[in-house]
Amino acid sequence: MRLLPAFAAAAAVAVLAPGAAAASSAPVRFATAHGTFTAGAPGAPAVTYRPDLVPAGARAHVVSLSAAATGTSTTLVVSGLRPGRAYGAHAHARPCGTTGDAAGPHFQHAPDPVQPSVDPAYANPRNEIWLDFTTDRLGTGFGRSTVDWTFGARRAKSVVLHETPTHTDPGHAGTAGARLACLDVGF
Ligand SMILES: [Cu+2]
């Protein structure tokens, strides 16, 4: 597992901060995942469902740091995608599978009692982890999310790349077109 220096330093500071909770309460959680997207490989940790938009061989990295004092900060780095293109991306509730639907709904800190959730009161980037990005001319992109909460007993299990930037209007909030690819992430 490779740790990005900035995140590792932040984790160390959080652990050593005066007044931090005892280690047994796990005040800081650090998660990383990376993978090379493959097509037609059931059980693979990084799978593309649309090789025309997320080519086999494209790569994704996710780094997520959770601490009670700071919330949860997540960074997605992708490479090998279509150049100059806007993609949606979110943390989802279930692991990747043979189809995009396997990843289930978006992880929500406060679950919407109405599913599928398209209410901006719940489907928003403060209650969900949104990682939308636009690729540069080489097909590289960066998505970032910071929320003020940490995971409890429920945790997100994957990051899904979507066809379009994420909508925010009532009735469509949180939707972003087709599910293109999925990376398992142990948040
Ligand atoms: Cu999504």
C-alpha cells in the first residue's frame, strides 16, 4: 500500500494532537485503493462497463482520510480516460460487480427514507461523497470531496465513475447518467 505523503503527515498530526481520543477508539482511519480497469472480468476490483468511455487499462486511485476532528477527505485520481471530458463519480454503498447496478446506491451519511434518493436535501455533496472531475488533454483527472462526518458502522464500499457530471436539481439530484466503471474501496 502506498501512502501519499500529505495524507500520511495529516494522519500523524491527527493521531498525535493533544486531547486526541485514546488509540482504542480509532480516531483516524486511512484508506487507499487503486486498480487498473478491466472489462468482462467478474470479481475484479476495478471493472469497466463502458470501454468506449473508460478504456480497459485506465487506472484509478482513491485516498480517503477520516478523523473525528476534520471529517472525511477523499481524493480520486484517474488516468487513461478520454481526454477533455467531464465525468461524474461518487462513493457507493456496495462493492463492484458484474454490472454497474451491483454497487448499489450512493453512500449517504443521513439515509434518505425515500429510495432511489433524488431529493437534494439528501442527495448532495455534503451528505454523499461526490468526486466529479474533468480530464485534461492526456486523460488524467482529479476529484476531491470533503465532508464533516466520518463513517460509523455503515461504510462505503466502492467508487463508481459516471457518464455525466452529477445533477443537483430536485428529482434528479445525485444522478449522473450511466455507470461506466467501478473500483472497490475499503473506506
Ligand atoms: Cu454514483
